[in-house]
Amino acid sequence: MLYNKIMIINIFDSYTADIILKLFIALLLGMIIGTERMWAHKTAGMRTYALVSMGSALFVIISNNMVNYFSNYAGLNPLIMVSQIIVGVGFIGTGLIFSKDSKLTGLTTATGLWVSAGIGMSAGFGLYNIAITATIFTLFIFMVLWSLESRLRKSKYFKEEEVQ
């Protein structure tokens, strides 16, 4: 009984609040990017981007905590877990890329998820300014550059390459 009371008290300490903030910021920033992707009628939307970003933050938080618990063990490198986030998201991204009529599609969505993982890792490390800046830049790429690409494709100087 006493143990349960201690656990409830520890849920509301400043350390836990910091973890909740990191996860929430990662979730929110991933969701913002996913909202734009949803509006663009892309495969991955708000939930996917939010989950990838928050999941990345979660793994970074776990890596940081592993240092505290296992700091006396030689050879421990918690950044190995962080590097595996990149590999895992790359695997997810590969599933989004497919060939349709000899044209690759889904590349932007896959790279958007990859960047969203980086945003989550930034939030997980508490680098909020980097996470927010990367979110703004990602939205710039998705929205402004998409509009620019659309205009360029409609110009008389744009020619589709023939696949051989």
C-alpha cells in the first residue's frame, strides 16, 4: 500500500513532468506535419507522423535513462538505440515507397516520416528550439515548395522524362 502511494507521488514530480513535456512536444510537432500531409491527401497523416515523432522522443528518453541505470558498465552506448530509430523509420519509409507505372511514389512521405523521427529525437533530448525550427522548415518544404513545384510543372519549360 505504501509503495502505491509513493508511485502516485512520483508520477507528478518535476522529472516526470519533463518527460511528459518532451513527449507532448514531439507528438504535437509530428501531428502538425502530419496535418499538412493529410491535407495533401498523402498516405501517412497526423497519427502516423505524431506516433513516429513521439516514438522517437520516447526512445531517446529511454536511452538517456539507460545511462543513469547502467553507467558503471563498460561499453554501454545509449546512442546505439538512437541510431536504430533511424534504421527503423527507414524500414517504415521503404514500405511507403512503391513503383506505379514505372514511377516511384511516396518518397516525400517517407522522408517526411524520417524527418519527423529526427524532430521527435530532438524533443526527446530536450532540444525544443531545434525541434520547432525543423518542424517549421519541414512545413515550408511540404507547403511552399510543393506550390512552387506545381507551378514549375505547369510551365512550358517543364518536360516529363520518359522512362526507358
